[in-house]
Amino acid sequence: MELKDIMNSGIEAIKSASTLDKLNDVRIEYLSKKGHLTQVMGQMKSLPNEEKPLFGKKVNEVKQEIEVALKEKQEELQEAQLLEQMKEDKIDVSMPGVQFVSGSQNPLVMIQREIEDLFREMGYSVVEGDEIELDLYNFERANIPQDHPAREMQDTFYIDEHTLLRTHTTAIQTRTLEHFAPSIPLKVICPGKVYRRDDDDATHSHQFVQMEGLVVGHGITLADLKGTLSLFGKRMFGDKRVIRFRPSYFQFTEPSVEVDVSCHICDGKGCSVCKQTGWIEILGAGMVHPNVLKDAGYEDETLTGFAFGAGVERIAMLKYGIEDIRSFYINDKRFIEQFKRFE
Ligand code: PHE
């Protein structure tokens, strides 16, 4: 090839190289040891001596021009490649992120834990039991003998003559008393599911959660019960809450009381939640009946104790303004997710 042609075709080839690889091929074709320029240098031998320096100079010029063109094209292609890559790697910071869905606790579990924490702080132990229970622990040891009318207060699911689904967590108490008798002081809190033959509606469920507390020792009085439940009322419904006792009846406590807390919605003034009374009934309680202590193995007649039992659903419903007890059980995510903010 003539030097002139090398120059023209070289520049042309560089211009049309569309990738860095192709550009490199052009470099090899023109500038390598076997490339066009090296070959054209070979022609120098056949030239007369006086023409050699000029020819050499021209070859060098062509070489330099090709090198410059190669360098420019290389930079151009590199830049284009970089831009292309940047387009692909681009991060759109305004795009919505991936949402991580975290679970939330059922409000019943939250309330149960909160009650457990409060009583643990006061030195109670948490004790659980079986949902299938003997009549003996559910009724007899709770001072409710066979055929006693008090059994009618709790519609029971019987499995057979002696076995039933526990109707109250008092069954855990009677077992705990038997287990620990005659040691004192006994301070336990017993959460658990209980069952009653109720027709389900907005305020009744055949299955619900109770929490019962029990203290046995020397010199335990109704005043201790009141002090303890007063703290309980404040912890559940706010520091300004006060409680009151109303006489009531349970077979396993004597005396028995119904416990009301001043309404947390209207501050006791009267509203629809407290049915204009200013008070809301939250639990049943009393001094443990001497028969219950004796039957469990506490022979020392100077010992006394108090017990109380609260429905966890009822407390959660009051605290969070939930109107239908069934909301707790149907596992509607929209319902449960609302309680994240309370954790
Ligand atoms: N066991 C009673 C109930 O189910 C509640 C209660 C417990 C009352 C302890 C007094 C003492 O209604």
C-alpha cells in the first residue's frame, strides 16, 4: 500500500470503529510489527539514499497522525461506554423502596404480658395449667361441690363425668395451692384460656382468656387486695384511676367483691362506655375461702389469702375501645396491625 493510501484508509478505519475492540484491531492492522506502516518502511531499502530521510519523515508523520486519531477515538469510545454503563447503574432515589412487613402481637397477648410484668415486679410467679381439667380442681377444690347450684353460674363443656374444659383459671389456683401447701408466702398469677357454653356474640365467647392472682400468707387482708388491685387499675387504665369494691358472691372466696375502676373515657363523669355511672366493672375477687385453703393442704387456720380473676378480653376491649370480642379471634390482619403502635 502507498503511504497516502495508508493514511486515508487508516483514518477512515479509525472513524468507523464502533467499539474499543474494533479500534484495537485497527491499531494492530496499521501499527503492529506486521502492520501496514512497518511494511511500507520496508520500501525504504529500494529508495535512493537522498530520498530516504524525507520518506522516513513522512512515514513518521503518518504514524503520528494515526496514533493521534487512535487516541482521540479511544477516548471517545471509552466515554460512550462509561455513559452507557452509568445509564444501567443509575439509582432512582425517588423510587418507592421494598416494604418489609413486620408482625404485630395480638392485643390479648400484649395485655397478658403487661399484666404478667406488673405482677412479676411485685414478686409473683407466673403459673400455667392444662385446658382440660378434672372436675376436682375446677369445681370441688374451689368449694363448689357436686350438685351445688353455684355450678350453674358457669356453663361447662364436659368431656366425661370427671373431665371438662376448665371454666375458670381458678383451676390453676387449686392445683397450685395443692402443689405448694403448706409453704408460704404464695404469690402467683395464672393466665390461661377458659371455656364456657355461651352463644358467641359481640360480648360473649365460648373461649376467652382469664388471669387470676392468688396470695397466701400471714396477715393478708382485704386491704392488701385493694392496694394490689388499685395498682392494677392504674397500670391498665392510667395513673388517675381509682377502684371501688362492691359486694358479690363467689363460692371460693369469702367475702367476695366485684371490682370497678373509675371510667378512663370520661374520668368518672359518666359516658356511654360506663353507662353513665362513672364506673366500669373489671374483675371479681375476694378473700380465699377457708375451705379452699384447707382442702388444698393448708392446715394452719391463721393463714389467709386473697384471689382475683380478670377477663383479658374485657380489659383489652375497654382499653382500646374494641366493640366486638370476636375481633380478637378471627385473625384479620387489619385489626391486629393497629396494635403495632402500642408495643
Ligand atoms: N373465677 C371467677 C370467674 O371466673 C373469677 C374470680 C377469681 C373471682 C378469683 C374471685 C376470685 O368469674
